[in-house]
Amino acid sequence: AQFVESGGGLVQPGGSLRLSCAASGFSINGYTIGWFRQPPGKMRTGAACINSPGRTFYADSVTGRFTISTDNAKNTVYLQMNNLKPEDTAVYYCNKASGNMWPWGQGAQVTVSS
């Protein structure tokens, strides 16, 4: 299994970004896939996940601002991030959200700053 994250960048507070996670070596259909983030100097934590039927779950800190979705035909998971805040600054990763994690990708750097 392999994950390749993209779409990060520098954005002003209140702005938006859309992250993509291209998965290979397995089909995302049938797994719960999550977006995780690691702020500078802090541990990696879960931000959002989506299960096979399409039910979504969000951390309290991103509820109402972030939306996770999938395109099974492209084997890709997305994270639409709106109304970004400086505290959203982190490296964002995707991986399975249950069971043993597969190898982590390089992540996507998101920096929210004016």
C-alpha cells in the first residue's frame, strides 16, 4: 500500500485548500480511510475519516470546516478545508483509520498565515 498526498500550500486565514491522497496497491473501497495531521512539534492526530458506506467522522476542531470525500474510480481521498485557521498549520497525511497503519506517505504541508 502507498499513499501520495498533494495540494498543500500557504494560505491566509479564512482561505481554502483541497488536499488529495492518491492510494495505490489496494482499493480504498472497503476500508475506513482517514486524514491525519501533525502540527510543528506536536504528535500526529486524526482530523477526519470516511468508511466504506461513506459515513464521515470529524475531529471537533475541524467540524463544519473540513469535508472528507472519496472518488473510488480514481482510488483517491480528498479533504476540502475551508475557513482555515493558523492552528490548522500542519503536515497532512492519509492512511487507514483502523487497524495497523500502512506506511506513511510524505504528507502535504499546509501553512495558514497572513
